[in-house]
Amino acid sequence: MNRRQEIMEAAAKSFSLFGYKATTMDQVAKIANVGKGTIYTFFSNKEELFNAIVLKMIAEMQASTDAVTVEGAPFAQNAHARLMQILTFRKTHQLYAKLIEEEKELRTPAVIEVLANIESEIVSTIQAKIERAIHKGELKPCDSELVAYLLFKSYMALVVDWGKTHDEELTEERIAGLLSGTIFKCLLA
């Protein structure tokens, strides 16, 4: 493993444990077992290092959603699987979970911006999948950006928010059934 990779792994560990605001370049250097100056040969500042870590996390999230996609399956089945995987990743990935926690508790501007960028990337990916399905004739023509946003926010509300105001969380089967009978039903060609 090269020095840059070691620094990125140390930084990911620090950001995951302490959050963005509390992570320092001194901590990263200590965890990576390198001098602080070595970090600056690869990254000009904490923000650049953080952004590199977040880009790596986004790539991991995309790989995890690609892994649940079934080639040749209907759009609704793959969309459901991918969206559920995104929300599982969001909850279980240590760094992502820590960023969500920091956004809620500290309202750190850099974290707010990064989470907004991640959401934008997710919506753009969903939009691209919708446009591909429209082109294949699987879905009716629609405003793909709005529908992508609606799908993402619907899943967020049902998976993340429902349990906050109700005694029990919804099962994946119930969520799939609800959205199959509403949003996906309206989209199918």
C-alpha cells in the first residue's frame, strides 16, 4: 500500500470516529504513522483530504448498489433494490453515519455541503436509470429529475423517518408493495 492510500485510510478512520470538525491533520498523521508534512505532499488541506475520502465512499456506495442489481429485471425491482441498498449503506457505513450525526448535532457547513452533494449524486444516478428505462420503453416519458427526487425522498421518508413517529418500522416488503402500487405503477409503460 502506498503512502497516499495509508493517509486516506487513516483520515477515513479519524473522520469516522471523530467527525469532520474534530478531525485534525495531526490526528490523521498519528493514525497513519507519518509526519504531518507527508500528508501535505498529497493533500493541500483537510478539506481536500475530506473530499477525497467522500469520493471514495460514494464509489463504494455505487459499487454496493450495482451488486444488488439484477440484469434483465424490471425497472421497479432494480430501483427498489438499489434504493434500499443506498439507505442500508447510509445507515451502516461508519463514515456516512457519522456525517449524518454531525450534520444534526453540529450543523458543520462542510458536512452539510458534502451530504447535499451526496444526495445530488444519488438523485442524478436514479435520474440516469430512469432515462435509460424510458429509452428502453420500460417507463413512460416523465420529468426524470423530479421522479428521481420523488423516489429517493419517498424511500427516505418510509425507511428513515417513519419509525421516528410510529411504534414500528415498515418492512421492506410493505415499502415495496406500497411504492409498486403507487409511484412505479404510474411510471410503467
